[in-house]
Amino acid sequence: MSKPFQFKEFTVNQDKTAMKIGTDAVLLGAWCTVETYPDAVLDVGSGTGIIALMAAQRCDAMTIDAVEIDENAYEQTVENFEQSDWGDRLYCYNASFQDFAEEIAEEEETYDIIISNPPFYTDEFETENDARNKARFTSSLSFEALISGVSKILSKNGTFAVVIPKKEEENFTALGLENSLFLNRVCRVKGTETSEIKRSLLEFSFEESALIEEELIIEISRHNYTKEYIALTKDFYLKM
């Protein structure tokens, strides 16, 4: 039984889902742009609902939707939404992102901000655990399907933010371009000064602009966090 994860303004239960709260989701939820007064935000592959909850804390968007294919994770997200202070703005759909994007596109609706911590590892690493596979492996939602869906339902001035392994950055950026999505911001994340870059936080839009590049180091030493990491996450983590 996983203990609930207590943040400053909300609690995340994670006993029903294969994917527990991780640094990736918190970094992305804290880093992505929400200062554009969005009306509608979407979290793709919500897991526990953490990113949507962070968006609700950070901005006044009236509609904050999430889509989650795994039934247990969907139930977990709904539970976490309902017990938060922003339950009236948060809604989760139990569907594949491909089907969801098709339907939203048909209704000619769009989102101003789309955020995703998508499945990463490719099929050769699949495990026996079905739910964890769905959450972690690209067979349930390929990068192509993710970007294609986003390009259909992102508003013309909207932004799409995602966290992926650094080694996928070039490929992912190229897929974005094929769908008229330009990389505007990137933040490359490493654990310590001397460790290699593991993750890339990427932000795209339909507007081409000069690329803003940053690097973020999480720790100086074990549990001794850099001031940049503290500045980014202090509104959320209790101990920051």
C-alpha cells in the first residue's frame, strides 16, 4: 500500500496506480508555462492526476481536463481531483488519447495548454506487469500518436509541454516539426553537476521563435538541493 503523497496545497493518493509520484511529473508540472491566462488545460496520461493538480494550483483555467487509458489510474485521478480544493475545475476521461483527440477535434474544441509525462521505454523492456507497461511503455501511446493528437487539439496560440528521456529529444523535436509544432523552450535535467543529462523538458507551439535553452541540476549532494531546483518546486514540496 503506497502512502499518500502530501504536497503543500493538495494530497495525491497513489495506492491504485502502477505509476507512483516521480520527479519527472513534478518538474514538468512546475516548469511548463501557465502564465498565458489559459481557458483550458489538458493532462495526457494523468496517472495520479499530479500534473493537472499542479496546473490547478498555478492557474485559474476554468477547464482542466485529464485523459487516462488505465482504469485504475483513471479512478485514482478522479479520487485525487475530488478531494482537492479545485474539484469543480478538474475532470478526467477514461479513454485512449488517440480516441479522445479524435473526438475533441470533431467537436472543434481546443486546449490552450497540453501537458504530458508520456510512457517512455520501448517494447524490449516490457515487464510482466500490465498496468506498469501501459504507464511506462510507448506501445500504449507512441510519440507519433501523442504529437499527432496534440497538433489536432492545441489552440493556435497554445503550448504543448512534455518530459522525455534526453536521448529521445532530437527524434521528438523532428516529429514535432512534421506536425507544425516548433520547439520554443528546453530544459535539460541532470541529477548532479557531474552526472549525465537524463531528461529533457520540452515546450512546443505553432509559432517559431528563438529557442530558449536551460539546464537544471537537482542536487549538490544527496538531499542537498540546488537553489534552482528549490525555486522551481518550492510551491509544491512540503520540505522546500
